[in-house]
Amino acid sequence: MEEWYREASMLLDKARRLRGDEIVALRYFIENVSVGTLRAEMDLSRKGVSEPKRVIEKLVELGLLEKGEYSYSLSLPLRMLRARRGSIKI
């Protein structure tokens, strides 16, 4: 089994324990993959996420997202899994 696949499996286990705003945010990034910082916060706020920045930071801490200079992205193992499967169910 490839290393990225093992990492993706571990991240999916973490993702399945998310609730509320965290799951809304992760599903947003699964759909959009990489989004500018301000756009992500605005979009998540429109989706009803009460503290988008805090929620995004939590997902970064968990390794589910990566923080770039001006953007957030789905983590590399999850991007690779999405590319192979076409989608990720959480």
C-alpha cells in the first residue's frame, strides 16, 4: 500500500469524527480543493459556519487542510485520494 494512501486513510478516520461546522468546512474543501483565505472565510460564513477562521485553523491542526501564504487547500493525501476516486464521502 502506498504511503499517501495510508495517510489519507488516517485523515479520513479523523474526518469521520468531525461534527457541525467542522464537517461543513471540510466538505467545502473537498468540493473546492484550494481556496483563497478571504474567499474561504466568506463562503463558509454564508454556509452558516459561525467562526470560519477558527474552524479552518482546527482543520489545519488536524492535518486535513494545508495553509498556504494566501490560501487553504485540502491536504495532499486527500487531494490524491480525491483525484483517484473522483470524490470523497464523509
